[in-house]
Amino acid sequence: MIKIQNKELAVEINELGAQLHSIKRQDNGIEYLWQGSPDSWGRQAPILFPFVGRLKDDQYQFNGQTFHQTQHGFARDRQFTVTEQLDDRVILEQRAGDDTKKVYPFDFILRVTYELVGDRLAVSYKVINPARQSLIYEIGAHPGFNMPLTPQGSYENVEFSVIPAEKYSRIILDGPYNDSGHPQMIDMTKPFMLNHDLFNHDAIIFKTCGSDFTATLADKTSGHGVSVATTGTQYVGLWSAYPATGNFACIEPWWGIADNVNADGLLLHKQGMYRLAPGQERDYHFSIRPF
């Protein structure tokens, strides 16, 4: 397990999947990150690459071939290599291999940086295309947070709010697939309180269209909470497990989305995909501030 810290925060990262394992403030010792449970959701903060969400029938076609890939891609289940580590920063890297070529016929370099900046954990993903063909991919984050944050609190006394506080287009899921052709509006001019039934149709997906967007979970009993500030995302999801439930909620910055209900299975037609020309790279950023 990798550890980084400063005067404000102490963070642990697992080299398997470069997944966050622990986020604590130095002044209160509270564990902000969900620790996983087989009864509801066993993961903690997986990185989603090269796909966000599910593909129709867990497959896609490219260059006349059919490739099989499960939900959220494979990066979360592969080992990363530490390429640089300081007291308050670590950089991890994953590259294409024979195993990935069986399900994803592209060369890539995925570089993940975790850096403590005051009371924030800054997270950066860099996607690099080392090949002679375009790289087609999506990327996203899926951090889960303990809610409530103390034993005295309750899930139903956790408040969710966003900045800017306005009305957003909400992408509805039809099963595991997105129905972006029939969006609904969600009024976020005022916060709402969590309850597990909010997630009976999976995630609440905000269409953020590349604008700055900050989502906050506040445990009203303890006064503690966590804010996730995103920039450049297409979508941000709010999710928790259902019908098996756990005391956690995920705030998920996404540069991509699950297959559309009308998807034809062709990778070149897939909604939400990014393209990198040979030799190019692109960065994606968000930050986590526990309070």
C-alpha cells in the first residue's frame, strides 16, 4: 500500500488498479473513503478505463472484429507501477499488454497522479497514445465515501448539494444503458437528503457539458463531509448500491458514458468516446476535499 501525507491529510493508494484505499484528515482521524463490503459494493474507488459503464452485451466491434469487455473496463483490475513518489505525491502508470490486446486492440499509457494540496487531494489522469493509430477510449472515476461519517449519524441525514446550484439535464438509465434521447430536468437550486430509494434505477447522472461542477455530501449530524470538484467532465454521477444497500455514496466524474439504448455496437459510433492522435496525450482532473 502506498502512503502520502501532509499536515492536513493522510491518503493510501493500492497499486492494484491505482485505487484509493483511505482518505483521512489529520485533525480528526475520520475515514472518509468507503472501505468496501461484500454485502453491497466490494470496491472503493475504481478507475474506469477504457470504458465508462456497460457495453451492450458486454461487447463492441472494431475493424471487423468483435471484442468482449465487462463494465467499466479493465484498468481497475490491473497492476499499476509507481514511477515517482514524494511525501505528498505519487505517480502510477499502466500500459497496454498482451492481456489488454485481447479485449482492446490499442496501445496506451495511463498515468495517474495523486497529490496533496493543502486540504485537497488533487487527482489527475493522463492518457498517452504511443502508437501509430488513433486511440479511442473513455475514462472516469468512481470514488465512494462513507455516509454518515460518524456512528451517531444516519444515511437519511446526509445532504447532497452542487455548485452551480441550478437546474441540470439528467440522463436517465434504461437498465444499464443510457437513454440520452429522453433527458429529464433535475432541480439542484436546493440540496436534497439522501435515501437508498434514490438509486432504485441506478445512478443519478448530471450532464455537466464540460463546465466546472462541485458536488458535496454533508453529514448534517457530525458537520463533516466531502466535496468533489470536477472540471471538463461530460457527466457526473451520484450512485449507491441498490437493492443491497450500504452506508456510502459515490460522486463520479465521467469523461464518457455507458452505451446508449440505441447503440449499434460499433466502437466508432459509440457515444462519449475520446480520440487521441498518434503521439498525443490528454489530461483529466478532479479533486477531493474532506471537511
